[in-house]
Amino acid sequence: MSDKYLTNSENRPSNPREAKGPHATVRHGSVTVPIYAGTKGRKIRYTIAFHLNGRRHRRMFTDLDKAKREAKLAAEKIQRGLANNNDLSTRDREIFHAAKKMLAPLDLPILTALEEYVQARATLKELPLVTAAQEYMRQNAGVTIGVTVPQVYQELMVAKKQDGVGTDYLVQLKSILERFCRDFPGPILHVKSEQIDQWLRNTAMSASSRNNRLQNIKVLFTFAKQRNYLPKSDTTEASMVGKAKIPPQDIAIYTPKQFETLIRAAPVHLIPLLTICGFTGLRAAELKRLDWGAVNLDRRIIELRATQAKTAARRLIPISDNLAAWLTPLAEEGLVIPNLRVRDEATTLAKELGIGWPKNVLRHSCISYRIALTGDVPRTALESGNTPAIIFRHYREVVDEEAAKAWFGIMPPDDWAEKVAGTPRPENAG
């Protein structure tokens, strides 16, 4: 049978909320042809839509009477076709009516249902359609479908601020994830691991930088999983992306003589940066957030709060005797480093002295000498906010115990307190 009994699905809007009934209908026998009214260019247009001889037909008129006449002709032709082709067997008619009955609750024409079924089977190949549907529902039960990557990012940032994470961490998340949102504006459920991997490879960067970006993306996907925007039973697509291999690198450190030369030549306002980083191994970013209230010279510890530490975990860092001697005349209130330009000044001074300023040189030097002095890798890892694996990989046997004693034996000059007292403190500056 080449034509449909009902033909009013052609112009049905895709959104059921916006569906509107036909303006008029024309019936002939068992066939109904609907007429829809719409506006185009401030003029009313009347459209009829129907199937005839296996093809869809859609015609538009500016006059309602003409549309009705054409609809009547179409209905008559369809009815004649039904009469001429009504050679279904009793069994076929039973199947036809049973199919109509099953589709009635879904409000789907038989041909539409059949088209969708054929497309699904072609996609699934040998996998039964019901099995695929059941597996999809199992994986996505309770999942909110359609939440976009930018939406998840906005919710993540709000949650992180509420959790009280550090400003630097938020800036890092913002920098990386906003780029990711621009390139992946669609639903997060649709983002695949191979797409993430290719996105990371598209920009030339070091292996450590690439891994850092991947870690931030994993944070985004883990958060989406917690919010039921991704299936909780599955590994996230971001977690399936492999890390870049970081080649072993030799670390650069100062000798005790080089560091003492630098400290002796430094003005008073550079001493907190040089001594705290050089004798505790604090990261520059952690020192930037440190205030004098966390420097307890009586107990000989620096308390780094979770919001100040890169690892988001509280640390207690011992103050060595020589560091206490350097800091005692300096201690006051407020930020330890009120002027963020001091790092650039220290770098310039080191280069002028011919010493240079290798990357993370103060932290690397302190950890190296600390291990040589104590021989305790887990303790040093805990104090420095590292892992024992990193310590073993980079810092063991770099220096000996004699050099370590010389490093932590660098003391201020005898007139240090007078020198500090005669030097005005720098004003706060960004």
C-alpha cells in the first residue's frame, strides 16, 4: 500500500509544546488532508501536505478556497489509490491495524516508526535494538542529559570558591578551562577521550604543562560526574587520556658559596624571599600568600595553611637556626612579601653577580641539602609538599652532608639587627 491513511504529520513542529492543529481539514472517504495556516512575509499562506504514490507532497496557497479544492483533489486521489491497492491479505490487515494500535500512544505514523527502526538497526548492525536501549538506560540512569561544558565549568568555579580554594588555583583553572570551553561548547557527555587527547597535542608545550592541563580537565569531568552530568558507573573520558612522559632532568642548585654571595649582596627587602625559600624550600607561589602570623619563631615552625599550599594540604615547616637568625629582626605584621616585584629584583641581582637564577633554584637547593643533612626522604617530602617518589627521582645523592652543613650554616652578619632597623620597610605593591 503506497499511501498513508493519515497525512497530518508533515508539518508537525518538532517541539510538542509548540504544536498547533490544522486550520482546516478536507475529508474524502477514510482520507483526511489537513490545511495549515502560517505567515510568511506578512502574508497568510495555506499549506497542504500529503503522501501520494509513495512520495511526499507539500503545496502552498495564498487563498484558502484554492487550498481546500486542491486538498479535496488530493484526498480523492489518495482514496482511489487505497481502493486500487487494497489487496492486503487478512493477515496483513491484522498486522497493519496491530501496528497502528501499538503506535497510537506514541502518536507516530507507521512509516516514521519504520524509518527510525531501520536507521537504528543499520547503526547497531547485529546488536538488537532493545539490548542497546537497555544498555543506554543502564549507563545513563539518573544522568542529566545535555549539560554543556561551559555550564559545568561555571558550576565548578562557584563550588571551588565556596570550598575556599586558593586564588592561584582558581586562576589556573580559569585559564585552562575557559580555552577548553571555547573549543568544546557542546554537551560534556559528547566529549570523547580522543578529542581531549588531540586538543592537548594541538598546542606546542612541555610534557609537564600538557599534564597540568589534563589534570585540570580531569577535575572538570570528575565534578560533572559528581553532579550526575556523566554516568557514575563509568570511567570519565578525561581519565582515559594518557599522560605525557616527562623525560628525566637534572636539577640546578646553588653551592653554599654562591648562595652566601647572593645573600650578602642583597638589600634587606630581598632577604625574606631568599632566606625562606632557600632554607625551607617554600614555593614562590606559596611564599606570596604567606603572612608573618604563620611564622612562629618561638616554636621554630612555619604553618602553611591548606589555602596557601599548592597541594591544598596544611604543612608545618621547620625553621632552622640560621633562618631564625635572619628572620628575627624582620618579623612584623602583614604579608611576608608585600611587594611582588622582589622576585624580579632577586633574579636581576643574581644575574649581575654572575650566579644566574635557574628555575626553582632556591627550592631545589634547599631540598637537596635537607636530604643530605637528615637522610630522611619521607620527612623531607612531607616538609616540602612533595612525594617521596619525586624526592628519590630528583634529589638523592646530589650533594653531601658537609655541603649541607655549610648551606644551613649561612648566618647573618653581626650587625644584621642594626642594618634592618636602619632600613625602611617597602610599601605594599602588587
